[in-house]
Amino acid sequence: MLLPRTICAQEYKITGTLRDLITEDGVDSVRVELLREDSSLVDVTMSVIPVTEEMIASNLRVARKIAKDGAAFTLNAPGASRYIIKCRKMGYETIVHGVEIKAEKVKRRVIDVGDIYMQKKFHQLDEVVVKGTMIRMYYKGDTLVYNASAFALPDGSMLDDLVKQLPGAEIRNGNVFVNGRLVENLLLGGKDFFNGNPQAALKNLPAYVVSRVKVYEKEGVLSETTGTDMGDESYVMDVRLKRQYVGTYLGQLKGGYGTEERYEGGLFAMRFDERQSFTLSGDFNNLNADNSYNQYGGFARSMQSGLHKRNYVSADYRFEPNGKLKLTANAAFEHRDDRLTQGTASETFLSGGNTYGRSQTNSSGRSIGGNGSVKLTLRPRSGRLYEMGYSGNYRHRDNSVASRSASFDVLPISESTESILDSVFMQPMDERIRSLTLNRLRDDVLAESNQSSHKFTAHGALAFQGNLLDLNGNFTHNKREQDQFDIYRLEYPKTEQAADYRHRFADADTRSYNYRLQGRFFWKYLNTEQANGQLTPGYTFSQHYASEQNPLYRLDWLGEGWTDGDSVQLGMLPSVREELLRCIDMDNSYFSTAHTSRHTLSLDWFYDKKLPKMGWLEIKSTLTFHHENARLRYQRFGKSYHTARHAWLAEPSASLRWRPIEGDKGGTKLSVMLKYNATNSQPNLRYMLDLTDASNPLFVTLGNPGLKNMRSDRLMLQLKRTHQQGRSLNTSIDYTRWHNQVAAMQTYDTQTGVRTSQWVNVDGNWLANYNLWYNVPLNKKKNLILQAQLKVSYLHSVDLSFVQDEERTSICHAGTIQASPKLTFNYSPAAGALFTGGVGLDWRNVDGEREDFVRIRTTDVMYHLSAQVPLPGEVSLATNFRLTSRYGFNDAALNDTRLLWNVSLSRTFRSFTFMLKGYDLLGRDRYTYVNVNGQGRIERFSNVLPRYVLFSLTWKFNKAGKKKS
């Protein structure tokens, strides 16, 4: 029985829509009650699916209910207060939804609570109704749907915090992966709202505005143009907002300051509706935080090495009033300051004894720049597509570098790199240290550069009878100018050769352009429910031109005032240009022009067939032929060098993909793929010049006119398995072999430490990889998830390091094994609580065939534990621990165990969030990088952020836009 309604002057209307959780259709005839906080009844109504009349004959109209529009309801509230909306219907779980009416914030006395989703009750035999728990994820056809309301998140959570909790989803290096597969784009409401910069949403879109997150294969622009499957689909994540936030202004302002003069600031504002969208974002900090976008929208959230300041502002706009017109534009400005202190410990594997190197570099740089782009898409009618675009960027950089390094035949002391270099550069030099030091070098560099680029694109597609003619082209122009000064002092303590002092100035100017024209015809020769076939011939022409002007001046040749021992300020030039021209170093100055043109013929074949009771089998093959002409003019030593080369290069590829489960055409549940591809390329013409480059006295390079073309072959087998219960498996194995691979053969002078390198062709290098990714929920609620990863690789390489005058009677090989297992868990026991943890191992082993080869083994063991817990007083605690142990490093100072501990406390009052966070509270953070191969190993380490405590305040806002009646 419905209560009578009494309208008063202060009454407010509460509107909303009820939908089924799975189908998203409206749920009709739901009893909707409005209750006070003491559960007393205020108003009651029934949800109604709207009725639309359709004309089915000249004089006959039929009324239909459109379930996809939802089931609407309207309630009357007598005044501003807190209320409870209770929704009940037989067969559905009872839903309770809170709403607060604030008189000063409500205009026109209407509050729209948006979509409210109702979940059907589930029954099992011999049991009562299963305990009411919101469904976290489900499949709707081939689409994986996450119900955002089922994930408990603390106040202040953003979209990336939600994504990290989604079963099977993870963020690796800023890229989003679902069930082990890379998400290629992030959409909002089914549209590319973020213009290729989805991190703006991941880091700034509040999680509370999200209704659904869908993951599916989205058809590409070619498929949309023809209306048939053209094989250009991409894997996307589609974020759907709650209805009440569509057309509203969302945003936040953030500011914070802490110890060690650390600070952070940020702004984000956005508005999104069906016609247009706008975002404005800013990032201001010296916490090494850096949002840098790649083609998939991924970014490195924080740079682990060095100290970095960043001021960044960007704006994006999209206008898409209908399916015929789309305009997107974006612009960004960035200013940054980077300071890095880096040490390097290296070891070169040689017969007769290895050699060692130590270096330390202090660099600082500032840069300022901006970029922008605009793109217009037109679809004047069905089967027509036209796109035009422009993008450009500019950046100015100032850099200074001070470095010192030394090479040894035996390490003088087994201490840190800094201690060793302090001993080497001490005056007077210890005689024992002198006898072991092959060379020592100081090098101070000052540089300034300007770089700009412009790119124009055009694309047109014409569809007819299910086929498509596709034409596209682009033109790119790049320009870079750089002035560089350096003072270089090289000494040979062991042999007491004369010191090599150089005071140099380089004035470099590089300009290039590229253009590319392509035409393809997509012939859909088969398109039935049982089979799909497509043949695509294509032709591409591309051209690349580059000119380099690199005059080098030896200022020390000017004589008095510019020689070793004189107090010369770095960055000074003689006042008269004739003086500068008098000291040009013709042996180490070079001028070049390179021109490469390529004609490409391609033929793609695609065939997808439904097998009798065995699912679907897809076959893809591509045969590509390139005819490449390359020319190089090079001037050096007062001479001109000319070289040219042309070749036919074939690059075939083929793949088989089997989806054995009936009804799973997309392969979402199970797919097996076998893939082969080959690459062919010509060597860089500069490597083929018959000359010696000794501009760096410690690294001399020789040309090789006899270099051959390179080829590689790669074979991969992949298995993907996903269960609707949340279990997912992604595993693959691949093998790559290189033929005539161009590599640097090095000859080492054991008396001076000088390396002489020559490019040569090498056979016998190959690489094998195995990858495993497994995700499994451990309980029925799916709030405890275990994830296992394993990466194993073996690299077989030719040993190309030799001692000068060594007799090379046979070729030796080296093998590098690397294994990286990782086990992690994710547990969300209650609202606002989240625990994650795991252990990982990175193990490397290098061994060679030479009798005197010393086996190298290094191991990194990493443990991590994170917790996010609600505390009394509506305070949220977040903390994480990372324990790292390292073994087997050349630099003894790196072999240790370190614990990194971060913690934060936050409290939200209405629209404001206060946060106190501490970074590296134990002061044990450090950055290290290790690379080991058959020729040697390099260990790098650098300065990191100091530990700090920072207080920040964030203001979040959302304001409803004006809506048409």
C-alpha cells in the first residue's frame, strides 16, 4: 500500500534508476522506501521501466518497455537531512543506499542518486540462500565485468587503487595487465576520452565515481568503417561512471611539505559527458614522481635513482557530438631539474686475466619544454573515414657532468667504488696503487641543446561491399642543435706515458626528415558464421634523410691560457672567430648526409574457421619484401667517403591460434598459439666505413666494409587459460636465433687499458625464454588471491673479447642463465582493509668455455609486505616493507641486506583529506642495476631520495553541470 504524498514548500525530490547487476537492464516493480536514520518510513514508491510507443503500421502504435533504459523511481523528502533508500523485490537481495541532502548544495531541489544495482539471490540444493555477498566479477559473453561497488576502498582511493584490487588485474611498470595480457587502451564510457594518456585517469579519477570496469576486445577503426571484422581489434579496459557523475565537474587540489625540503603539489579537473570531455592536470614535486606516457599509457611512477624536481601541466579536450565528427587536442608543459650521482663497477672477461673498471659521475641538468597535438576525424557517411593530425614538441636542455674513472689489471682494494677512486686520484699517488692502475681519467662536460620535432598525419578509408581501401601517410621533421664543452685529462700511471690533455668544443647540428606513404586493400573473400577469410595486399614507400654537422675544436691548441694547468673556465670561447677556426680538429670533426629509401610489398592472409565440435582455428600469415637503397656521404680527416648499399629483404611471419571451447570464439577462456617470424636488415653504413675513429683515446673504433646483412628467426608457443571462477594461466616459451648478427669485437691493451672495437658479423648467438603467470583465488569470496610468476632465460653468445696480440685459434662461447620466480598474495578481509605481500628471486649465472673463465653468480632476494588498515576515528593506515638481500656482486659494498619502510596515516573530513607519510624511515634505500653477459658485467648504483616525513592536504570536489530540461 502506497502512502499519500503531502507536498510542502521545503520538499526535495530524490530520483534514481534500478538495474540488474548482471544484465544491466532495468528491474521493474521494485518497492523503493525512503527511511530516516531511525528507520522510520518517509515515502515509498515502485520502480517503473519507461514505456515507448512505436509505429508498426500506418494507423497502429504499440507500447514497449525499454529495459536498457533502466527502471526509474522518484521519492519525496520533507527536508534537508540524512536518509536511507531501501530497495526490495522477490528474488533479489535487499539493497540499502544512503543519501544526504544539504540545502546549501542542492539546486532546484532535485537529487539524482544515479544507478543502483540489484543482485539476484542464489540458491543451492539442501541449503538456504547463500550469504549475501556482492558479486565482484562476472563474464557477460566475452566481456569480463568488475563490479566496483563490491571492492572496499578507503577514502581518497583513485582508479589505480581499484585496478590493483581487481582479481587477475595488476599494474606492472605503469602498464595495466589483466590475466597476464597487456591492456592496450583505457576508455571512459566506451570512448577514448584520455587521448592516449590513460594515466591521467588512473592517478586522478576518484574510485567512488566508478560503477563498472569492463575488459574486452574492442573493434578497431577499420572494422567500424566496414561493419565487419577486419582483425584490428585491441584489448581495452572500459571504465563506466555512475550516472550521477556523468556531466559533473570532478577534481582535486593537493599540496604538501616535509622534512629535507621535500614537497608535492598537484591538480586535476575533468568533465565528461556523451558529447565532449575536458581534463586539466598538474604535477609539482621533488619526490622523484614522474608521469611519463608511452604508447599504452604506461608510466614510471617514481624514478628510483637520483634527485628529480618536476613541474608539469597538461590539458586534454575531446569533442564528439555524434558518430560523424571527432576532434581531440592536448597540450603539455614541463620544467624539470635532475641531479644524479652514479657509480659503476665493471669487469671485462679476458683470457689471461680479467680487467676491472671503476667510475663515478656527478651530473646535473635542467630542461624546459612543451608538446601538443590535434586530430580531426570525419565520418561523413557509412563506409567513409578521414583523419588528419599534427603533433609537435620542443625542449631546451642544460647539462653539466663531472666524472672520474680508472682501469686496473688487479683491484687494489676490495672496497667501495668511491674509496678506490679516492685512492687513485690522491696526490701524491701511492706506489702500489700506481703499479695496478692502467689509466685514470677526469672529464668535465658542459652542454646546451635545443630539440624540436613536427609530425603531420593523414588517413583515409573507403569501404564497399565488405571490402576496404585504406590509404595513410605521415611526414616528420626533427632538428637538434647542441654546444658542448669538455676538459679531458687522461693519464697512464702504470706505464708513465705522457698525459693526454684535451680542451674541446663541439658545435653539433642534426636535421632529419622522414615520410611514409602506404596503401592497402582489405578483400573480405569469406564472411559467414562458420568461417572468416581476408586477403590484404599492400604497398609502402618510405624515405629517410639525415644530415649531421659535427665540427670539433681543440681549444688547447690555442696555446697560452688554454693549456693544461691554466685556470680556464669551462664554457668560454675565444673572442675572435678566426681563432676558433684555427683550432678545428679535422681528424675528429665529421660531416655526413644519409639517405635511405624503401619500397615494401606485402601480402597478409587471415583465415578463421569453426571446427566440428573443436572450437575455432585461426591462421595468419604475412609475406613482406623490402627493396632498400641506402647511401652515405661522410667527410673526415680532410677526405670524403662514399658508400652505398641496396638489397632485397624478406620478412615472413605466420601464426596458428586455436580456441577449442565451443562458444568461445574470442579465446577468452582458452587459446593456444604457435607463432613464427623472421627479420632481415642491413648494417648501419657508418659501421662499414674503412676508417679509424680515435676521438675517444680509451675507445678506438674500426670500420668494417665487409659486413653482411643480418637475419633473425623467432618461434613462440603460448597458452592462455581463464576460468570464470577467477583462475587464470598465461604461459609461453620462445626461441630466437640470430644470423650474421652485428656485434662489437673488442681487443684490450693490458698495458694502457685502451679498447679497440670493430663491428663484425657473428653466428651462434641464440636466446631461449620461458614465462609463466598464474592467478588463483583461494576462497569463495575471492578476496584472497595468490599470484605466481616465473621467468627463465638462457643466452648463448660468442665471446668477442680478446687481449691485444692474442692468437685466436678457436671461437669460445659464454652462457648466461637468468631465473626470476615471484610469488605474491592479495587479501582484502574487510571494508577498507587490504594486505599484499610476496617474495621474489633474481638469479644470474654466467659461464664460459675458456679455461680461465671465472664463473659469476649473483642473486637478489626481495621480500615485500604492504598493509592498508582502517583505524578507530576513521583514520586509515598504509604501510609497506621491502627487504632486499644481494649476493655475488663485484663491488663488496653492494653485498648486503637492506630494509625499506614507508608508512602513512590519513583522515578524511568531508571533502578534505589530511595525510602524514614517511618515506624510507630507516634510511636504507639504495638503487642498483646489474647487467651480465658473455663479455663482462656492469654494476651501477646511484644516489636516492633521502628519508623524509611529509604532511599533505587534498581537497576533492564534484559539481553538477547545468542540465537541459
